[in-house]
Amino acid sequence: MQESFLTFLGDNLQTFLSYTGFANATWGHVAMIFIGLFFVFLAIRYEFEPMLLIPIGFGMLIGNIPFKDAGLQIGIYEEGSVLNILYQGVVKGWYPPLIFLGIGAMTDFSALISNPKLMLIGAAAQFGIFGAYIIALQMGFEPNQAGAIGIIGGADGPTAIFLSSKLAPNLMGAIAVSAYSYMALVPIIQPPFMRLLTTKKERVIRMKPPRVVSSTEKIIFPIIGLLLTCFLVPSGLPLLGMLFFGNLIKESGVTRRLAETARGPMIDIVTILLGITVGASTQATQFLTFDSIKIFGLGALSFIIATCAGVLFVKFFNLFLKKGNKINPLIGNAGVSAVPDSARISQVEGLKYDPRNYLLMHAMGPNVAGVIGSAVAAGILLGFLG
């Protein structure tokens, strides 16, 4: 009787152990857990986009807890699980438009309205998207996959998720993590190329103060912006429509509660859900592939191309501007969509060479133009490749 009980106990203990994470762990799970911890470390120690990296990093820990596939409905890829239901906001593209609504409600387009030619810098920086698209095609990716990968160059995580959910759902985890990683690494990646491509004389160019923009102009801008961009690229409507709507409820002056909700509680909730589910989607069995490594490399390359294209365009544009109207090339990096981090980098780099040259307000022009530009580029790619 005692031997039978011990056998029963031993069998149950063996069954229990077979369900533990220790029994089902692989080196891939361990590697992804360390990457998640590294993201959390960067966010806390160096404050690299903590609102993004902490949810994504912790999501990586959640997604890489090993378990025995026994129909328990706990994993993010198991249909019917809680994580899978939350992940539908990423897969179906629900979260990115809501993020854009919040971005619109917190964005001031005054710098762009007062100096519309700064829109061209934001447009030039999108060359990183199409440059990476061409390179990805040469590396053997399908056209739809190449388009989704290229959008990383816009340094716009929500846009990258939106486009990859439509064009390359199987690569979405790698694309999303890559896009958000490079957004967080803006202070490291951009400055060396900004210094490499500019001279000391160019770095101290002082720009005219932006003119004061009236409230009427601010109200009209999102309406005209929506009509112009969406008539040109209707496939960008989910992102551009929400971006300009968010900006209108901010600038109208009569929907303050809606604007505060959009740029506060709502965008915070969506960011949490987006970050944690994107992080959890990096499950080792699905994420650790050679394609993921190539995507990370292409993402870095596209981001570098976008930064360089913005700076070089300003240098070229200055050839046609009078002396008093020249643009400081250090704001060229702000053409990517990482708002407001890339604009802050312009400010920081400018102050190193002239402590009285404040570039932030000027850099915000191409920065917000980059938000619009990346959404337009995504619409173009979706229209051609979708």
C-alpha cells in the first residue's frame, strides 16, 4: 500500500514537473528573457523611451515563460487566450489609429504652419523607408514584406505595426520591436551622422524666430491636412484621419475634455496594451529566426538612411536660400517621426556649438511633418502592395 502511494506521488510529481517552465525552457527562451531584461534596464537606467521599453521588455518576459502546449489557452498565439484577445488590437490594427488620435491631441503644428517649407525635410527623411524597401527586395524578401520592413525607417512604431499587420503579419513581432528599439536609441544613433555630414559653420546657423500662428490657422490646418493627404493617399486614412481629428479637438478650444482624454488616459492605456502584447509576441519559437536578424539590420540601416537624407536635404536646400533664410542642417535629423526625441537631439547638438542657438522650435516643424510623412508613406506602400 505504501509503495503504491509512493508510486502515485512520484507519477504526479513527474507530471507536475513536466508542466513547469524549467522542463520546457530552451536556450531561445532564455535569450529572449535576457533581451527583455536589457530593454527594462535601458528604460530605467538611461530613460530610453521608458513608456515603451518597459511594457515591451516586460512583455518579452511574459511571452517567453516556457509552458507545455496542452490546450491551456495561456499563450499569446493560442486562440481564445486572454493575451491572444488583447493581441488582436495589434494583429487587426486597432491600436495604431488610437495612438495617432492621442498624438494628434498632444501635437502643436505651429512650427510647421509658420514655416511650411520645413515639410520638405520631413518628406526627405522618408527616403529611408523607400531605400530600405529596395534593399530588402535585394535581400530576398517579398515585396509586401519589404514594404513592411522599410517603414521602420520612419521611426514610427504605431505606423510600423499598422502596415506590417496588413502586409506581413508573420514578421510583425520583429518589425514592431525593431521600430520601437530604434525609436528609443535615437540619442545614440543620430548624433554621429549629424556631426559627420555637417561643418562647424553649418552647425551654428541661426534661423529666424518662427512667426506667431493664429488660432484660426491652427483650426484650419488639420481640416486641410486631412483633405489633402487623404485625397492623395486614401489608404492612409485610418492613421491620418485619427491624427488630424486629434489635433482638431485640441485646437478647437471647445472640446478640451476630449483632447485631455485622448492625449492622457486613452493613449496611456493603449500604449500599455500595445507594448505588453508586442513584447509578448516575441515568443522564442516564433521570433528567433534568421529573418528577424535581417529585419533588425535593415531597420538600423533604414533609420540611418532617413537621418542622413534629412540632413543632406537641408544642405542641398540651403544652396537655393538667401543668407538670412538658411536652415541649420542639424534639424534635418528631426524629419523622422520620433516625436519629440529627434527634435531634442537637434537642440542638444546645436547647443554644443552655440550655447545661445535654440533649435527645438525649428526642429519641431520637420518632426511633426515626419509623423505625417511616415503615415503617407505607409498609405502609399499599402495602396501598392496591399
